[in-house]
Amino acid sequence: MKYDKKPDLELEKNDEGKFDIDTGKKRDIKINIPPKAQYIIKTIEDAGFEAYAVGGCVRDSLLGREPQDWDITTSAKPGQVKALFPRTVDTGLQHGTVTVVLDREGFEVTTYRVDGKYEDGRHPREVTFTPSLEEDLKRRDLTINAMAYNDTRGLVDIFGGLEDIEKKRVRCVGDPQSRFREDALRILRAIRFSAQLGYDIEEETRQALAELAPTLSRISAERIQAELVKLVTSPNPDYIRVAYETGVTRFFLPELDRAMETPQNHPHHCYNVGEHILHSLKTVRADKVLRLAMLFHDIGKPETMTADQEGITHFHGHAQVSADMAGEIMRRLKFDNDTMNRVCRLVLYHDYCNGAVPDMRLVRRAVNKTGEDIFSMLFEVARADIMAQSDYCRQEKLDNVDLWQRLFEEMQAQKQCVSLKSLAVTGNDLIAAGWETGRGIGEVLQKLLELVLEQPECNVKEYLLAEAEKYR
């Protein structure tokens, strides 16, 4: 089976330097589909059917991005597709989808379809196959996701997706009320695509998602979680502000609404709690754990706010409250235990490098408390937190974080002991020295660790065994 060259994209522009827009007929646009997907399309066409690359892969190609998946839509029915290829998987025959497998790589091939009535706000009760590509594209959520392409007809853009790309606009296909009533998850998808692309949401679409925000209660926590993660790890994580402004967060993250309405009257701050959170999201690296940690790091401040006689606001104990609330939110949204554990620990300790001037001893004790894996991420958290505050003492704070990091790296380079894992003596060593098994061994090891945290040069097996004898 022979496949050709790597995908590429060629766009011919008009005299004004813009892409030609028409009503969905063949355009002067060439998308070079990757060889395997092209092979599937050609095989289906040679059998007398229509076939197109469709959806996200077309959108990403027009944006100059490398598509992750190449989905194909066709007039051929599932059984006809299966007959054309030696290896297929019945991915979702009731919805017309067959996965064609070529050299262990899968490509979803779906028959043109018209969706029946959506009874659960998420899935159609039934689908009807149709010979019309236009009918298939009409059921899709956003115009930028409702384009199809093959080399025979070129770009099929019936609903103005390319124009919306030019205008940097997220817009529903047809009536947005209908699209969101069919599938409430599309409300979050519209906001998420806006954040990923840096696009504005078209006004009618924005109004519809605000009006239908309560229908998100029908959507599973797992689906909402997936969209939230994509949003906060996007190039514009602060676009979650749109979800707040349209009343959407009220139905899946009401804690953020309260933060957005909690003031911070303090020299160190220039934003309210919610805006501070959103600005910190923009500043930290686009890592899932880091972005979630910034989303939740001050989420408990509304619960802890007090004001002194001068009207200055204080949030004593907010780190612990925020960590507890982060755990509750992440359990509600069905996050996995590992992600939840790491995020909650970052939230709990997020102020560690934004406080006292450290020395090596303080750094060792901090690493022992937080865990080395978490402590190594706290520098990014601290800098993002500081950069989302006022400029009051900002450079001094950043310099202090740099000092914490420098001492931490020194500690690592010297292989200083900060946990029982790196202690020169183990429980087996104590048993070999005549200690009885039991809780007492753990208590002695903890005392030896305390000694080493104070005096790292004492982490020598013979010395520690001798010290252990004092506790018999």
C-alpha cells in the first residue's frame, strides 16, 4: 500500500491580500491531505461515493496548524465503507462511524447524517443517513468546524467558516439557540475555541449561550472537566472571564463567581480576587497542573476575608481553605487523584516562596514539608502570583523567589537529605542493628531525619546508627 507526501497548505490570496470568500463552491485553496487520509478519500471516491476531510482538520489546516486527527465524512454507508478496506473497527455504527485502520493508524469515517431530536441535551435520539453533504454540515456546532475539503471540489464552506476565521470570530452554524439546545456542551466549546484561537464570540452566539447556560446541568462532570482543562491550558486562559460574564460559571464553577465579586483593598493588590486569579493564569506556563493551581490558589479568599479599621482587607489562612475547596471542586468535576493531589498541594503551599527570606536550613525544611516534586514547581506559581499583584515591592518579591530557587538548586546539587527516602539509614539497617520491628523504628528514623535537616553533614550511616542508640 503506497502513500504519498507529507501534508501542506497553499492559499491563493486576492489583490487585497485576503482569502476569497464565496458561498461554499470550489475555492482557490489547496490543502494537501496526508497520504493515508488521501488514500481513504480516493478509495471511497473510486467506488462511486463522495468523501471529504471534515471539521477540525480542515479548520487547523486553514490556520496553518498541524491537525492531530483527520476525520472523513462520506456519502457511503458504514457497510459500504467496511467493504472497501481490509481492516476496520465498528466505532459507532449507530451514528454512522467506522474507523479505517491503515498501518496501525485509525481514521474515523462517518456517513453523512441528519441528527434526530436531542432529548437529553447532549445526544440525538437517532440519526438518519443522508446523501447530502450540506445536511451533514448543517448539524455541526460552529462555522469554523463545519467546513469540508477534497481535491475534487476544493473547500466546501457553506456557512462562512473561512470568513469567520478572517474576522477572528466564533459563531454557531445557523440558529445558536438551536445548536445549544441540541447539545449544552457546545456552550463551553464555543468559549473554549474562543480562548484557543483568541477569537471573539459573535454577539448572537454570545447571547444564546448566556440564556441557555442553565442547560449545562445536563452535562456530565467529566465532559465539563475536559472543556475546562482545554480552556485553562489555552493561549488565553483568562477567557474564562467570558464564562463568568455570561453566567456560565455559575453552573459549573460558582466559586469563581464569588471570587470575581470579592475586593482586595491592599497595597500588594490592584485587582479583585477573581481578576487576580485570571491574570495569574495568563502568566504561568501552559501546564495543566500549574494552570489549575493558579485557578484555585486564591479561591478560598472570599471565605476568609476580613477588614481592619483602615478598611484594608486580609485573608488569613486562605491557602488551607483554598486547598480544601480545590479538592472539593476537583472531586465534583471528577479529576483523577494524581492531578488533584498535585494541584491541591501547590495551592496549599503557594505562598512558601513569597514570604520569608530563606536560608539553606529553611529551604530543606520547606522541601521536606511540601515534597521535592511540588517544591520544584512553586517558583513558577510564586512568580505568576506576584506578577498578577500590584507593582508594590514587586522586584523585591521576585528577587526573593530567585533566592529560594538558587538555594534549592544548591541543595539538590549537594544531594542534601530532605526526606526518609534519602536518609543514610533505613529501617532494615536498624533491625540489623538489633532493633525490634514496629512503630518505634519509624519514630527513630523521623528523629534522625530531623537531625539531618538541621545538619546535613550528619547524613552518614555509621554516625546515624550511633545516634540511634541514644533512643533505645
